[in-house]
Amino acid sequence: MSYQQYSPQGFRLLTPVVKNLLIINGLMFLATVALQNAYGYDLTDVLGLHYFGAQKFAPYQLITYMFMHGGVSHIVFNMFALWMFGNILENVWGSRRFLIYYLITGVGAALVHYMIFYFEFNPVVQALNDIINHPTLSNLQSFGNSVGQGISPYSGDLYVRFQEFNGTLRRLAYNPDNQALIESAKGFVIDYKEFLLNKPVVIGASGAVFGILLAFGMLFPNTMLYVYFFFPVKAKWFVLFYGLLELYLGFTQTNSNVAHFAHLGGMIFGFFLIKYWKRKGVY
């Protein structure tokens, strides 16, 4: 069956799953802002997805992170794309299959992002483990020199602990065999490692939204989309452009706050899921 000519029965402008996803995302965004302003409680730190090796990681975050957003433009863009393309897919696939696709691409996006992050970050973790396992004065001093520029007074408790660490190093320089001082200095290295592991937090529905965009391009490749409401481009070329752009940005903007590989991961998982469904003949 060609989806190019497919017109589902009872087409709805706002389908059930898309509607509920919009509502949940909106409520979670309002709750995040309200709790932060009223009580200083960071809901993102609890429901956002932490790195798998971090102390703050919890399995439920693989789902909850998709409903957290960092700003108005972030949620507006994602929800607009969800409504625009998600409605069509849910009308074609049905609510159950669409929800499965949405969740799988969202989880897949997170897995790809942190898989790439692991290869980038693991050498740092290994270096810290080496210092923890061999806390010699020279190793501790090298560590202090390397991280000192990145710890400012705005780092809160970490800055206070770093000042104590520097004091410990000065005393250790006169008594390098003092085990109590070595353990104290090593304790800061452990704290710093936990800080680094807990710091990355992924939020947003972007991975699932990019999966939806990929599905639309595969099912309706020749449908014309209008970029900025003026420039016409076929869906297949639009999706290909975005995929290549995310790949390029993922490698060139490694310090960006945008999880480009998560976007690409949503598209990758979406591609293989659609191919699997086609092979099984389930749609």
C-alpha cells in the first residue's frame, strides 16, 4: 500500500496520543518553572536523564527525560513539530503503534547520545580513577593544576572543597607520607569525579521528534514541505538535510548544549524500526 495516496478513515486534526503528549509536556514544563521559582527545586535534576555511570542516574529517566524542556523556544519547537507531523503518523498507524514508535525513538536517542558520550568521556574517568588508585603527591598536584581553571566561586560547594584540597596539598608537600592528608586529598578527587558524572543531563522530546520527522520522510517522501512557509522542498530531501546537519554538528560542536547525536539517534532507531515493521508486514 502506498502512503502517498493513503487517506485514513476519520482523519483527526488532533489525535489522542499527540494530544496527551502535548498536555503532559506542557504540564511538566509549567511544574518545572513553578517548583524552581517557588521552592528552588530542580525537577530537571530528578527527571532529566543523567549519564548511566552517574550517581543520580535512575532507569525511569529514560522515559521522563522526554517530557522535560529547558526553555520556551525548546518546548514550542518540539511540540509544534510533534503536532504537525505526529498527527499524520498517528492517523496512518493508529495510536498504539505511534506511541510505541515515539517511545522507542526517544529511548534510542538517549542511548545513542550517551554511547557517543561514553567514548568521549571515558578517558577522563579513567585518568581520575588512576589518580584515585595512585594518590601520590605528584598525581594530586597535576590533577589540581588541570582542574583549577574550571572551578570558579560560582561552583558552590565544589569551590569550597577545592580550596580545602589546595590547603591539603600544601601540607602534604611538607609531609608526603601522611596517610590522613592523602585520603583527604583523594576524597576531593572522588567528589570531583562524581560531580563530572552527574553534570550531564539530557532533556527534551527532540530525539522522538526527529524520529517522527524521519518517519514522515520515509512514508511521504515526495510531499512538499515549505521551509519558512515559502521555500518548497520534498520531505525526503528535508529529512536527509537534517540528518546530515545533525551528524556534522555532532562532530563539530562538541561543547554545545544541544544533544545533536540524540537527534540523530532518534532518526536511526526510527529508520530500523520502520524497516523491521515493513519486513514483518505489520503495516
